Amino acid sequence: MENKKVLKRFIMTSTFAGAFLAAPVIGEAALGDQTLKLGQTNSDVKDLQSILKSKGYFHYQETTTYFGPITKKAVMDFQKANGLVVDGIVGKQTYGKLLQNSHQEEKPTVQKPTVQKPTVKKPTVQKPTVSTTKPAGTQQTQQAGKVLKLNSTGPEVKQLQTDLKSLGFFTFYKTTDFYGTITTEAVRKFQINQKLKATGVADQITLDRVQKQVAAKKAPNTTTPITATPPKPTASTPAPPPKETVILKFGSKGTQVMQLQTRLKKLGYFTYPMITDYYGTVTEESVEKFQKASGLPVTGEVTNSVLTKLSQAEKNQTSKPSKTRDQITINVIANASELMGVPYVWGGTTTNGFDCSGFIQYVYAKEGVQLPRTVAQMWNATTTVSNPAVGDLVYFETYTAGPSHLGIYIGNGQFVHAGSSTGVTVSDMNLSYWKNRYLGSKRVNY
């Protein structure tokens, strides 16, 4: 009973919904109608990035619907250049400056030829001496290599996650075949660690560096039996940094902190009644208790060795061999969070694109819960409840009579779903559009 009360408090908070699915409420708003900030996902972010890109502040190769660290830096650079408060948040004043000159952005294109004139002269002198054929060859080899990025799928993605997990950068509780926001952040952290351009895109240079670091980590084990002297220099350079890289510590925030608290809670070390996205004194003390019990240095910081011990402790935990309903619900929401931004495709049932029922069927199937294919069939196969709890399905009447759209309730009046105009996103049931079309909520039987 105590555990159920704790879980109920945990899953019914806005912190749970917001941190697991770091996304804003989706409405029918145009750019400038809502404040944009770090962690949000919607079409307004893409418009924002396009304007920043045209003004020369957003340098990522393509625009997305996700407001991440790159977008925040671009906003801060724009704010600094325009005498605004530099906070990385796009509010009324920042919008005013952004949209004020947006129609004048064609003028720089007229000035570009004057900037390019010296560069036209330089190649005529430099080509013979620098021999430009060499860089062209290296560019071709890079283009020929595999590039993995947001929304990529396949075994290469799973292998990349496995390699980054062994190096301590990918901390999601399991590997998948989908390149989502968590994978993007893991790649970005690895690139920062390796002094590469932090784009979050796994290009050929990044993939090669990952392989090199994985090989370097394994190298001491294979070279030790051969000689006593050679292993010392090889072990001292590449191996220690990834092993003792601090991944989470006091003051850290985000989904990874929630996952850490959840894992420590299952092992009995995190006793706070609610899961949060902040690494405070309670989390630090929980980590210290775990480190002491596991024979690790008691630092209160999460390193790769702490994550390895956590995985071992979870495997050794035999008190509850089968998943409880609460565990399945938490995993379903976690699975859904990794699919944020996947586009809508009519009849879609894979990470290349989902329709509303295909998305629901997919995330529940990941936890071994089988649901029928269509919205109407799901309506008939689930049990009616008066008020939805986290993990329940909420149904709506949209383009035809009867249940024709659905999503997963995540607490605080919000639900995650595959919208026809937004893809996988989070919406507010209290918005008039959804409120007027709401049919009821039903519980999945598992």
C-alpha cells in the first residue's frame, strides 16, 4: 500500500510529465504566441531556428522541432548582439527583435558576392600550392560513411548506444534501435569530451572516435598478458578518462536524474516520496549509500563505474522477478519519451512514422503488452474508468463519429500521442479542441 501511495504521488505530478517528455503543451499557436525555452518540442521551435539561421546565429545543418542546447546558445548570441537580457528564453522582447527585421533578410544575399570576391581570388593562388585535391578526397570518404542522427533507426543505432553506454555517456536504462533525443544528447556529450564539434549527429568522424575509445578501453585487458612494460602507457592515456568521467553530480538536472532516482528507488537507496529531475542533497546521499554498499569510493557523484555497479545490482535483485503494473507503466512512459518528434504517417507502426493507434500499440508492445490495431478495437478491448490515471488511454472523437483518436495519459491533464499535424508530442486535455472531443478514458488490462 505504501509503495502504491508513493507511486501515485510521483506519477500525478507535472514534474513527472514534464521531465520524462520534456515537451510543451501543443496548441494552435503561431510563432510569437508562446514563450519558447530549453527542452520544448513543437513546430514553433523549427520556425525560430529558421529565423535564427537566416540571421546567422543558428549554425546546425538542419532545423528541428526540439529546443536543445544549440538553439539556446543561438538565442543567447542573438540576445547579446541586440542588447537584450541574455537568458536563452524567447519571450516577448526577444520575439519583437527577431520578427522586427525578418523581412529584411534578403539584403545580405545581395552583399554576399562582395564577401565572396576575395575568396574567388584566393583559390586561384592557393590551389597549386596547397593542393586542394587532398581535402576533396577526405570529404568524399566522410560522405561515403554512415551518418546517424535524430530519428535514424536500425542496428547501427543500437550498436552506437551500446558503445556509448560502455564509455559512460548513454545512460538510458536500455538500448533501442531508435536515435531519439537521449541518444542525441549522449553523442553531444561524447563529442564535447573528445573536443569534436558538438552537433549531436554521429558522423563518420564521431563514429570512428567512438570505436577508437571502445578499443582503447578493451586494450589493457588484451595487452597485459604479453608484456609488463608496454601496457602502462596505453592504459594511462585512453582508459582512465571514460572510466572516471563524472556523468551526474549535485546540481545536475533532466531525464537522466529521474532515471537514476528510479533505479536507486527500486534498489532501496532513494527513499524520497517523489521522483524529481533535480540532483540535490537527497539524491547525493542516496548515491553515497549505494557507493558505500558496493565498495566504491564515496563521492556522491555518478561515474561509469557507479552505473556498472547499478546494472549488476539490478541483475542480482531477485525479490520481484516479474514486472509489476507500476513498473510497466513507468517503462511505457519512458519508451514514449524516446519517440518524441517521430513524424505522423497514416497507417504507420514503426519509428519511421506512426499513426495514433500504431504509436500506442508500439510502446505497449515494448513491455510485452499486446493491443489490437485500430482505435475502435482498442476502445472495445480496454476497461472504462471514471478518472484517468497515468498509463490509461484517453479517447477522442475527431474526424468521424465514435472513438477515432487516442493517447496515453501522463498526469496533470496531459497526454502523449501521435498527432496528425505534430507527430509524437504532448498535448493538454484542457484545451478547447480536445475538451470538446473527449469521449472518456479506459484502462489497459495487464
